[in-house]
Amino acid sequence: MNLYEKRMLAILEEGKERNGIVAVKAEFEAEGTRVDELLRLLEVARRAGVKVALKIGGCEAIRDLIECRQFGVDYVIAPMVETPYALGKFVAARDKTFTADERQDIDFLFNVETVSTYEKLAEMAQIAGEQNVGMVFGRVDFAGSMGKDRSFVNSEEMTRYILQVAQAARDNKVDLVVGGGVSPESIAPLRQIRNLHLKRFETRKVIFDASVLTTGGVEAGLALAIEFELLWLKNKRDYYLSIGAEDEARITMMETRQKVRAAAA
């Protein structure tokens, strides 16, 4: 492990002990996580003893689900599931890829991230309860689907939407996770949601148990999450820079040879 990764490991160990950190997260969808990046994240997470969440590319992304199975992730999230039909597709793809025994050890969730999904909430929550699929409320994308920007995510109106989803999740006995623009300003609305029903909340890279909202340490935990993501991005940048530069010397040598041959001709 390099220095970045060692500090990332220390952050997860500290955050697990004191600040409610339970998992790290990667995305095949919007983030476009590559396999080599995922392998580094998996090593850091496993050494720290935290879980790994992976957002796949769509409701029926079988190849992504196969890789979730191969790499042994703990949470599988399907994005842009806007209809009962799409949720059914996700469930069918899950059941096709994972055995019943394997499904006992993995949490499967879908994103509630648009008004279109919200408008079909009752039917989709019922399916989620019947199929043991949790919900992840993505606040930034939900705001975007309403024509709003990120400043809307901590508003009272947004919280009212989430509380409706929380009630539906609670009624159907499924987990609710909230993400999207989570910051210190999100603590008060998250506590309000927690009072009704909230299992976890997440930043881009770090997932917290919602109990930390009441036991203390959430502010320090969010600071650790920011540092973790920054280290992750720097580590990713330096890794690909090193790959991009690894053949520079040989390229220079071959170009010199080419010029010498051209001159001799």
C-alpha cells in the first residue's frame, strides 16, 4: 500500500471505531469506476473491516452484477429505477446472477432519485418489501429531476419528500439510505428522517450507520469522509499519471531511431 492508501486505511479504522463508518462506495454508473480502482478500494476496505457498496450501471446490468459477485461486494445498488417494471427487472437480474444462499449475505437496493420514481412510490415500495430490496434516496439527482440545483437538497421541501419515502420504506420493512450532497448542513434533516426511519446515509465514497446521528461523532465523521475522498482522487490521479509516463523513455528512444533512419535514407 502506498502512503495515500495507508492514510485511507487509518481513516476507515478510526471512523469505524468512533464515527459510524460502515462501508465505502464505488460506482460503475456515474463515477465510472474501473476494475483496477475497485480492487484497490476493496483491499483498503477489507483491511479496515468495513463493507463495500457498488452501484451498477442499470437495473439489468448483468455483467456488473457478475462482477459484484466475483469481487464479493456487500451492497449492490441499481440506479435510475423509475418504474415497477424496472424494479422487477432488477430483481430478476439479481436472482439470475446470485444464488439464494449468496443473496442472504448481500443487501440489494435501488435508487429513488427522480420525481418519476416518487410518483409510483406505493407500488414500488410494495415490490421492494416483497422482494427484500432496500431504497437509496439520491437527493442531488432528485433535485435535478425537479429542475433544482444542489442547494435544494437540505431544504424543508426535499426533507418532506424523503420523509414520505421513509414512511413507505418503514411500512414495507425495507432499509432506507440517504445520499446526495451530504454535508454538515445535512445533519439536521438527516436526524429528522432518522426519527422516522433511516438505516444509513452516505457521501460519494463513505457510508455511515445512521445511529451516529444520535450517538455523536457525525461531524468528525463527515470530515474524515471528505479527507478519504480527496485521498482517493489523488491516489487515482497519480496511478494513471504513472501509467501514462511509464513508456516515455522508450518512446523517445524509438523516435530518435526513426529520425536517424530517415536521415540515413
